[in-house]
Amino acid sequence: MAAGATYEPIATTTLSSAAASITFSSIPATYTDLRLVLTATSSTAGADVQIQFNGTTTAYSHTYMYGSGSAAASGQVTGATYIYLDYLVGLSTTIPSLYEVDIFSYAGSTFKTLLNRTAEDRNGSGEVLASVGLWRNTAAITSIYLFLSAYNFATGTIATLYGIKAA
């Protein structure tokens, strides 16, 4: 992010009951980049958080590396229908996980890239993860869909979408 850039909240969702997904829609094309911050738990332990754009289920890939305190690994996924935002541990029912996702040049006419950082503390059995993702589509991102590999986001999960404006 350029020096002097500002974050402007676009929308926040705080779940008052369990939900299978969180969607941000009608995202204006007035920012240079987006930042999504998610603090989440799940109705059942172990679900992985996934992201899609504009309701499209094709042309995603990502490269990741993670560590759990007892193991580390990396990998790559191509030709996917979504991008994983975590990989090994998955959500807890009681300890929130933190996701910070930067989406670059989201309104431009090039393929869309993202940088994700995930922290899942489990008192020694959680994980940290960093990943880069690619959506091979030139359409402007107008909606973001967050969902789990199984189960529901739990009550109290908070997702905030920020627009970033250059100075």
C-alpha cells in the first residue's frame, strides 16, 4: 500500500445467528484495492474458509505455506473453484481465527491477485498461513462470497470490507 493511503470501511457484517456464508455485494469501483478482515468461529470445528468473486466458480489458483508449531508445509492449487484462506487446522468453535485478505487492483481489467494472512491460535495447536491467490478473470470484482468447506460460520463472526484509496 502506498504511503499516505487511507482505508475506508465499505461494509461490516456481524452474524447474529449461524450462517453458511457471508457476501459483500455492489462493491463500488472507486478504490485502488480492497482489504477484507474476518474474525470467525464455526458451528463445528475444522471447517476451512473459502472465497469466490462475482459468483464465479472457475479460474482460481493459489500458493500457500503454513506452519502449525509441529509441522510446516507448502503447496499450490490450480484450476480450483475457490481460493482457500486456511488449510490445515480450520475454524474452532470457541477460539476466533483472524484473516486479512488484500485484493489488488480489484476494479482493473487485469487478472485479480490477493494476499492472505491467517492466524489460528489453539494454544500450541493452531496454524499461521500466508498465501497468494489468483482469479484469472478481467472483470471488476463487484461481490465477494465467503463460505466454509462444511458447517456454518458461528454467531459473532465479524467480516469487514475496506476500500483503499491512494494518497
